[in-house]
Amino acid sequence: MESQIHQIHQQLVSEEITCLSLVQERLRLLNTNKHATVNSLLEKSAIELAKKVDAKITSGQKIGLLEGIPFGIKDVYMLQGTYTSASSNFLKKYKSPYTATAIQKLIDAGAIPIVKENCDSFGHGSSSENTIFGAVKNAINPALVGGGSSGGSAVNVAKDLTVFSIGGDTGGSVRQPAGYNKVYGLKPTYGRISRFGLMAYASSTDCVGPIAKSIEDIRIVLNEISGKDTKDQTTYSSEKISKEAISTASEIKTVGYFKNFLETEVIDPKIKLDFFATIDKIKEKGIVVKALDFFEPDTLVSTYYTLAMAETASNLSRLDGTNYGHRIEGDTLKDSYSITRSENFSEETKRRIVGGNQVLSQGFSDEIYLKGLSVRDQIAKSFENDFKEVDIIISPVTPNTPPKIGASLKDPLAMYLSDAYTVGFSLGQLPTLTVPQGTQTGLQVTAAKNNDELVFKFANFLKDII
Amino acid sequence: MSKIMTVDILSSIKGAQPSETVNTLFEVIKNANTSSNSFNDQHHNAVFLDELRDDVVLDSSPIEKQLIIENFPKEKNGFLVVSKVIEE
């Protein structure tokens, strides 16, 4: 699939289509879709913006590449004046007072936000079933989950309801649904894109991540939204990635994979087989492939969830119904807090908040939280050493194919373990792209920190050889 | 003056109990092999003092102020009403 952004841009410029008809059609499709991807439609503002783009074209003015391109936003991003529910009961009626930096940059470039998309509440989930808007249904087989937490965003892209969508990835929330719905999804290096205006889940791994149907569209969107932002002091300046620079992968000589990801019994035999078939194709092109040692998947999952729960317990402590959100009054202030929180948070969110407070409490923090931080450091060190030996690491996105709707809610441990292949790269803050090839749920392509460009190069190479 | 607080109090969630599933995850990390328990040799996420943003108060735009007021859960006679104050 070639770039939809370039294709639509050409159609707009040549007046083959109007921006208004484009936006109206996407809104209609979103409104009637049966995959539960929509939390709210941004109909009025989208139509106004589309008319402005048409007026500009009619008057002979040039338009930018992203001007008039309709896109979706996971419902955890602030967009001034729109409902930003985080798919939660708590914030069902909450309206963003301001706009997230990444979203503002897209709007400034002329792209048109048309929908706030369904997801797991506060990003807590891997199936987009933990939501008050109904489980997101997989784009390919609606009996299966859409993946999560950015499930609505991935399904919208896969079904051509949005040209691209902006998801959020803390432990795999862009990469896994991208794999489940056979589209591209990028978790850039931590800090490349500002998190300002993204509702915080686990701040040390939260990343803004574009989802699209082509590498080129991911590149265009990434270039637009990257950059240093004084409102997020973990951001850094980055160079734009050019189309020419990623057209060749000749500098990639060595590729690694983690052998213990493949030697586990939990991996689907077909995913394993397909993965090794891809490895063979890479070797045929003269690239050296190395099997690497890495941490056990259950250690990765436990480290990630220990730290993510601690961070989300802290981040969500602000939600008490005092200044915003759905308040339920009790006899005392403390009662109001606890009734409000117990009635409004979902079971999964409560499980994570309680888990987070457990690990942060005296007597537990040393043997769990501090140890988690220590393991995280070792993971980062291990990646540093790996990238002295290899240029790229590839891995499956998930050990298994998407579960049926309802299965993950019954077995949260299985849901946590399904993140085994994605969370390590989050803890390492590395750039990782899901490509919809190689296995039934795709492949992850990872490079060293700040080397997002190399990920694109290898993804282009894979596109040609698989 | 140490006081033992249960997770329901710590979390401000009525009746909250630790989850068996989550405890299973914690057991794995407790038993994980680590070369050391220190975590101070890899942390490069700190921001340099020179890079801190200016400490200035930015006034919210009128629309932002309006939305903040709209989001407030309760209003009476033009005043924003908070819950009862802490009695203890």
C-alpha cells in the first residue's frame, strides 16, 4: 500500500475530489461502522476546516501535504473543546481545556481531526475491552478483539475510516493493535514526540505513536509531530527523516533476534514458523542474523507492570472528583473521594491503582519497586550491548493471535503476558515499528535509541523481501 | 508516628483488595536475578538546569478558563462548589 496522504493530496490539488466530500464520507463511514471505534465525532469542526481547505484550493493557493487529510485521535489526547473521556466513566463528560502539542502540530499543518477513538480506559488494557463504549472489534475478524489499548485507532486505519490515527504506546499499545489489524504502528524513541496533552498512564514509557497503512505515511506524520517542547521536558530535538535516506538499507549488515522469545512454549507454532521463514529471507539477502540472549518474557512483563502500576497509581491520584470528572458526594470529603473513585474507575484500572500503591508502600518498595527499577536498568544495559553487535533487532509482535472478545477480561494474567514481546522495548525507550508482515500479527523492528531512521530503512527493506 | 494504611485507604477506593493476578507478577520480580539492587548508574533522564523552562505564570485563554469552569462538577448561584472540608 503506497502513501494515502500523497494520493489524497494529489486528488485534492487536481480537484478530483473536494475536501468537504472527503471529510463527509469518512464521517459517514465512522458513524455507521460496526466495530465500536468511535467515542465522539468531531463533525462540526471537521466540516468547517474542510470548507476552508476547499476555498484555498479554489482560489488557486497552494496547500501543504497534510492539509485536508482527515485523521483520528485516541481518546486520551486533549483537543480543546472536545470530549476527552479516556473511555472512562470518570471523564465521560470532560472537555479538554487545551490541545496536546502533537495534535496541535498536525492541526497547524492543516490535517483535520475527525474522531476521538475508542481505547482501553486510561490505556489500561491490551484488547480495547476495558471501555465504557463497548469492545472494539477487530478489523479483519469482528469476533476477535481489536487489540489495545489503541484498538479503535488501529481498526479505523485498517478499515480506511481515517487516513492515519494518533495512538499512544506505553507498553505496546500502538504496536500490538497495529499487528492485530495488519497496519503499521510506530513507538518512536521516548522523548522524540511531546507527551504534553496526552493523559499520563506511566510517564516514563508513555509515547505518542502514529498508525497508518504505509511506512511513508508514518514517516510524514512522525516528521510533523516530533521535536523539543518546553511543555514536556523529556523531549529532544531530532532531525527530519527524509524519504531518500530510508530508500536503502545497505548499511544494515547484522540483524538480531531474541532466542528466548522463540524458545518459549507459549508462542503460537505458526507465528514461530513464519518468523523463522522471515529470518531465512533476510539471510538470503546476505545479512548476518544473530540469536541474542535476553530476559525471560515473564520477567519483562513483571518489571513493566510493576513500574507502570506504580506510575499510574500516582498519575491517577489527581482524579478525585474535586475539580473535574464525575463527582459522587459522600458524608465527608474522604468519603467523597473514595466513593467517586470506586464507582467511576473500571475493575482493571482499580486493579492497577491498588497494585501501584502496594509496590510503593513501605515494606514492599525495596523488594518490588526498587528491584523493578534495577531490572529496568539491566534491560537498558543489555540493549546497549546488543546494539554494539547488531544494527536491528526483529521480533514477533505478540506470542499469539488476537483472542476472542471476552476472553481477556476473564483472564487478566493472560492479557498481561500477551504483552511479553512489546514491553521490553518500552522499558528500553527504543524506537520500534510494527510492520504488518512476517507473522500473522506482524513483526517488530527495533533500533538503538534515537535511531528511528534505521527502523524505517529496515522496514522498507522487509517490505521488498517478504 | 507510623500508621499502617491498607490499600483501600492508600488508593482512596472503597473495599479495594490486592489482586491475586497482580501478586503473581510481583512474585516474579521478587525472585528475579539482578546483578545489583542499585538503580543509580543508568539514569540519564534528568534535565539540565539550563534547559529548565522559564518559571513564568502563563495566563489561560478565555476559552480555556470557560472550559475549566464547565468541567467543574458542581455550581451553585455562580459559585463553584467543592466537597465538604476535612474535619480531622
